[in-house]
Amino acid sequence: MTRVRMGMVGGGEGGFIGRIHRLAAALDGEVELVCGAFSADPERSRRSGAAWGLDPARVYPDWQVLLAAEAARPAAERAEFIAVVTPNHLHLPVAAAALEAGFAVFCEKPATRDLAEARALAEVVAASGRPFALAHTYAGYPLVHEARARIAAGELGRVRRVVVEYQQGWLAADPGGEPWRLDPARSGPSGCLADIGVHAFHLAEFVTGLEVAELAADLAAVVPGRRVEDDAAVLLRFAGGARGVLLASQVSPGEENGLRIRVYGERAGLEWFQEAPNTLWLKGNDRPAARLTAGGPWLGKVARALTRTPPGHPEGYIEAFANLYRAFAAAVRAGGRHAPPEAAWLPGIREAVRGMAFVDAALASSRAGGAWRALPADLAEEKTP
Ligand SMILES: NC(=O)c1ccc[n+]([C@@H]2O[C@H](COP(=O)([O-])OP(=O)(O)OC[C@H]3O[C@@H](n4cnc5c(N)ncnc54)[C@H](O)[C@@H]3O)[C@@H](O)[C@H]2O)c1
């Protein structure tokens, strides 16, 4: 099997998520980083590429030069996809230009700064016919798939209640500098929801297989002077009648990456917590809670296929990310619009637009004092083929 060739925009020295992408992409030996424009500063980009042993001729001063130069290379050499790991304001321009130049795209979340940009990106994805994936990391955890499979198989009965939260504390005080996440020009009009709320939203829909139809939100910039919210509470109503609560906060001292989901159906419930990702709890009124661990024969086919080590040897964030990369490599090899079965679960442009529709509706609801707002009806019909 030949390795899929990756280019990267963003993720130069000092960048957070680009490093995780590089580690995850390399984990299974199916993807090779061949080029990049790693920083807005050409010298920083050059230093980064040199540190990782890349061919200096393929470490570019900016992303426009990268796309033009790589597209001009022979097909057997050029990057096949571009990982977009920059701040949010560059997702649309870079991803759209990459798709238009013939590359597949693996894009960080949130898809874009706002819903209008996400819809514009969706048009480019559709016109290009190239694979597009969105980096909802948590969809890569084996036990998230186990929860999803058990709910789909009816083990909980009809889902009635979803409680999902993503709590962080790092913005409880001024972090110093000017983080792009607090700048609406670079983050978009939302802070906390765009940054971590979209993960919680995606996880809720992904695990339950249900779609949020409407919501009521209370967003706040708790720390004075902030131009985007740092705390959010959202009530959810799913199509079909289930109800939910989504909490996202970056001002909860002591919380790290506290992403937790609990789903309750007519007969049973389940719980998964990102900071202990190798455990899935199953609960019922008529039995003690059961602890399912990763790697065991009690797991379904998909969860087992996404696990690399035996039970008790912990896998985590990088392995989950690597599962996204392995699925995306399969999609890139398949080449076209239709994902191969092993990549069918990968979040794509549909999830990208839904995430931004969630943020958009939450902002509108909160501005209207917490009034209920529907997600656009057309998004409920845009099923992936
Ligand atoms: N999937 C996840 O769990 C996850 C986690 C963290 C961040 N993210 C997302 O990843 C993206 C990046 O976040 P981060 O925390 O790594 O930010 P960061 O500030 O740590 O890194 C951003 C990188 O982009 C580079 N960059 C900026 N402008 C550029 C340009 N014009 N050309 C090339 N490179 C440029 C910077 O040099 C830096 O290396 C954001 O969209 C964020 O929401 C996702």
C-alpha cells in the first residue's frame, strides 16, 4: 500500500494541533507529510520544515505558493491532500483554494468562522468532488463508536435525554497576549461554542444518531472585556422528541478537557468521559453499572477495528486522531465523492455545516434572551450519500 501524501497549512513550531496531526498521521504508516506552509512567517515555516526533515524545496513561504507549486508537480509526487490546521479565519480560503486546485482537504474544526462561510465551503466541496473531512477528534475513539453502535442497535430503547458538556478552565483568567480564539476577526463571532461547543454538539449527534432540531441558548462573556462568549448553556430538542442539555465553558477553573456525554433511553443509559476514554459505562435501574473497557472481545466490530492495543494498555487522543487519519487515507485512496465503508463515519462537510448552524442558532437565541431557534430545515435533509 502506498502512503497517502499530505501537505499541511499551519502547525509550525509552537502551534498546538498541527503537532498532533503530524503524530497521528504518522502512527499507522499510511500517510506521509511531504510539504507545508507552516506559518504566516516564511522563516518560521522554513525552520519548522527543516526540523522535521522535509525537502526544503517543498517548505513554502505561504499557502498560495504551496498550492500552485504542488499542483504543478507530477501526479505521482504531489501532495494528495492538505491538512488545514490554522486559526479559523483561514479555514475557508485555504480549504476552498485547495479543493479548487484538485486536493482533498482534512480541515480543523470549527469548519469556518460562521454559517455563511460554511455554506460557501460546502458548495466548493460539492463542486470539487474531492474528499473533505472535519477533525472532530472524539469521533475517533473506539468507545464512542461502541456507544453509537449500542444506541443504534436499540440497547437503550428510544433515546429521551442527552447531557453533553465540555468544560475547560484555561480562560478563567486573562491568559496574556492576544489569543486568536478571543478575536472575532480570527475566531468568528463565537468563542467557546466555536472552539469546544461544536465538539460537544457533534458528539451528541454522532453518538445518538439524532439531529438537533431547535435550541435555546444562554451565552456569556463572563470575564469582562471579552468580545466573544467564554461560557455557554444550551437546551436542545432533537427531531423525534429527545431532549438535551449542552454545556460548554472555558472559565471553569481546574477543568482540563472535560468532554462528557450521557445518554438515557427508555431502558438504559450510558456515559463516556474523554479524560478516561477507555471506559464506557452502561447503566440501568435493574442492575449495577457495567464498565466496558477498550480492546475487549465484548466490543462491537467497529470499536475493535479502531483499537490497537489489548485491554488495559491505554490508548488516547493521538490514537483517536490517527483513526480519523486512517479513515481519511482510505477516502483519499478511493478518490471520489463516496467514502469507502471504513471511512463512512468520518465527519465531513455535512457535519461541518451543521456545527456552524448550531453556533449560529445559539448566538441568535442568546441575543433574543434565550428564545428557541430552529436549525435551518434544509440541513436536516442533506444526508450524505
Ligand atoms: N480537533 C481538535 O480537537 C482541535 C484542538 C485544538 C485546536 N483545533 C483547531 O485547530 C486550529 C488551530 O488551532 P491551534 O490550537 O493549533 O492554534 P495555534 O495558534 O496553536 O496554531 C495555529 C498555527 O497556524 C499557523 N498560521 C497562522 N497563520 C498562518 C498562515 N497564514 N499560513 C500558515 N500558517 C499559519 C501558526 O503559525 C500556528 O502554527 C483551530 O481552528 C482550532 O479550532 C482543533
